[in-house]
Amino acid sequence: MTIEEFQAKINDISKENEDLGFVDDYYAAEQVVNNIIGASKDDQKSNGEILNIGDLEPGFQAAIVGRIMSISNPKSFKTRKGKSGQVCNMELKDSTGEIRVVLWTENIKLLKNFKEGNIVKITDVDIKEGYRGDNEANLRPRSTITHFKEADLSKFPEYEEKITDIEDLVPETKANIIARIVRIPTPRTYEKNGKEGKVTSLELKDATGEISYTLWNKNVDLIDELGLDAGDSVKILSAQVRERNGELSLTHWDGRIIKGDFDVPEFTQEFIKIGDITEQNNIAIKGVISKLQDVRTFTRKSDGSEGKLRNFDVSDDTGSIRTTIWGNDTDILLTKGDIVKIIGADARFDNYTDSGYSLNTNFNTQLSINPENLSAEELDIFDEIKQKVSQIKRLSEVEEFDDAVRVVSKGDLHNTQVKTLPYPGFPTDLQSPVLAVLSGIKGKSCLVETIFENRFRVAGELKKMGANIRIDGAKAEIYGGKLHGAEVEAQELRGGAALVLAGLAAKGVTTVKNIEYIERGYEDICRDLSLLGAVMERK
């Protein structure tokens, strides 16, 4: 056999078994040599004879017998050539030791007739040094798994699927639990040794307590592969119990998650109305995205790294609240008018928002867009809010230029809430004109002034025109309706301009006195507004 022919056979074996992680060039070459000269007598013995797990060494090709102590969920992967495959692990024990057994794509189907506690015989396995430094058994394409019924049970450890309550978990052990998923936070990414990974922690609850269950990297994909969702009951086998900062948590490693109808209490997530929010942690809300800002980046002072955040307003039938999401959550596709469910966020007092509070998410927050299982009442409420949101979008078109804006009206204005804020928030200079506009719009509006005192002085003059305005400190409640003409007095620049706008919207004739205040900022307001169709004159 020429070198070229030898290499060609190696390539054939590598291609045939490219989905199997243990098949490398050395393995393929070994198979070619064995096919040519035949395996040695000792190798044949180790390949056909059942060996104790404690006697296995790297390089052995053997048959092994043991009790299945755990079976992991299959994990998906892609080969270097982009072909999809799967891998899962078993933990096998006899009286001499234990070994991790690796099953690849074609082997996994062999597991359909087996479960934890079964004693099995596995043929044609390759013993290699595993990533933990201990022995690892890899199945080949021709490997078989059968029930081993002739077994002397004394040679194998007992298996008991003991279910432990969350409150009874012990650190640094493996445990089986049955619990209900309370929330599934958005997976977040991290970087370690130049490689990117992902992680998330499911919040689980049984009748005795609550605990987080962490999934790393490929295990995160199990959420989608198993169709896990908040409210599902699950059995988790061989979870690692860890303790950190005095708190216990679970980690998924080689265990298994089984979704099913298990005997665990139902837990109803309590949702709070936005109008009832106070400063509190770990709350849940539902509402419609009524305002949506672009993603922003920032530099962390601690280490100079770059972060991302996004703000949006969530509205229900009791109010609105500004919400901030961070990091990977900013990659979630959001659209104004989407229904959003947020579980596990923190509400804080915020003087720069209309509601007086803002909502901040964290790593354990679950964010769901257009969730299912909403009640008929909720759907009716949210549909009404969505209609208002879409109406806002249709009311006008705004084009921005270097030194001008063009506004094209597309419908009637509606009531709203406004709060003056420092730049880039709503400017206090526009508060008085907006107060005048809202006075003539049907419905209740709210205007909060946070920058300057006595900016509501114009309210008294607007009341002469029929405006229904109630002042409470820095807050004005406007019950809009029809305005009528009256004689009013400008007391300052912006209030005077507001009276002019109100007069244009009112029925009848309005006379604005003290025009000198207005002309300090508007050189020829009569001319400019007349060009827009206003009927007015200066006396």
C-alpha cells in the first residue's frame, strides 16, 4: 500500500465519522492499520472481554458493564464542516469505580430503552483520558447497549431516585428535585480566555423554597430544545448543589432535565398594576410598549468596558413607567405597540419621570414579548392602548433638517402626560404653550414642571377662556374641552405665546394684552401665524 492509498483510507474513515468527537487522524490511522494487519491478541481480548471499570486505561478497546447512575440531555453541536450532530453522557458504575460514557449522534438513539438504574453492557468502547483527567469511554458507530440480566447485583452500587426538597439541599452534593419554573431570564454572554460563552439561571420553586438553576453554554440551548417556559414542572436529576455567599444554587452539568406533569404545587405569579408601583424589588408587570428609545452604549467606570442599555415606556390602564434593560436584553427585537411581560425587576423612585418611578431590570429578570395566555380582559385593555399608540404614530409626520423641521398633521390631537426635564428631556420653555394646547383637547392630561417654579401663571388667564385646569404644586391636571374667546393678559414671553395659541383654537374673538412681552421673543408673530392661516391682527 502506497502512502497516498494509506492517507486516502484515513480520510475515508475521518469523513465517515466526522460527527464523532473522538475520531481524530490518529484514531483513523489506527483503524487502517488494524484492518491491514489485524489487531493484536491482547487488543482482541480487551475488545471482547468485559473489563472492570476500575481496570480500564486510556488506549483500551473494551466492553464494560455497569449501572447507569445518570443520563444527560443531548446537546447539539456543529462540526468544523458545519454538519449538525448531538452528544450526551452517561455515568456508569460498578464495584470498582465509575466512568463517564460519551454517546454521539448515532449512538443516542440506543438510549430509548434505558433509564437511570438499569444495568447495561456496552460493547466496543474506546477508553481515553477525559477533560477532567479521568477515564472516559467513547462509543463507536458499531457499539451496542444491552440490558445485562445475568449480573451479580452485589457488584453494582444501588440506585435510588431520591427527590430532595429545596429546603433540604446540602452543598457540594448531587441532588434530584422536582420543581416548577418561576422564570427564565434572558441568557447573557461572557468572555473567558478569549472565548465567548453564555449562561442563564432558571428560577425554580417547590413547596419548601426557591432556588436558581444555572445552565452554561450548550446547556442553555436545552431551554428551546425542551420547550421550557415559566410555569412548567420539571424533574431535574443529578444537579450539582453549590454554595456561594451563604446561598445555595444548582448547576446543570451531566444531569438531566425532564419536562412533565409532576406533583408540584402551582404557583401564580402576582402582577402589579403600573399605577400601584412603589419603591420595591422583584416585581412583575404587564403592559404595552408606548415609547421606545434607541439602544445606547456607555463606558463602565469600574473597568472601562463598554455596556449597552435601552429605555422604553410600558403602559397599562393605570399609568406608564419608564423601563431600562441592559446588556444582551437590548438585542431583543422590540417594537412600539408590543405587549411586554416583565418578571423580577426593581422599581425605584425617579424624579425625572412622569410617574415618579422607573423600572430597572437585572440578570435574573425575565422579559417576554407578546406572551401567550393573556386573559380576555387583559387583551381588551392592551388592544385599546395599542390603538392609542398606533394613533400617535399616525397623527403627524416629522421631518428634521439642519435648521428646520417639517410637521405634517394626520389627525386630531389627543390627551397625554408631559413632564419637563433637563436636556434631552422635554424643555420647560415649551410647558406654557403645551398647557394651552392640552386645554383644548378632549380628555384628562397631566403636566409636571420640575425645572422652574411659577411656570403655571398662564393657567389663570387660560381659565378665563374656559380652560379646566387644577394646579397642585408642580403638577397641573388639565380636563380638556372647548375654549371660548376672552380678554386676557400676557405676563411673560412664553405664557403670552400660549395665550395666542389658545385664542387661535377658541371659538370667538380673543384679545391678548401686554403684547410687548410676546414681541421680546417673537418679532412679528402676527405675520408668521397669518402665513399658516391664522386670522389675527396687531392693535
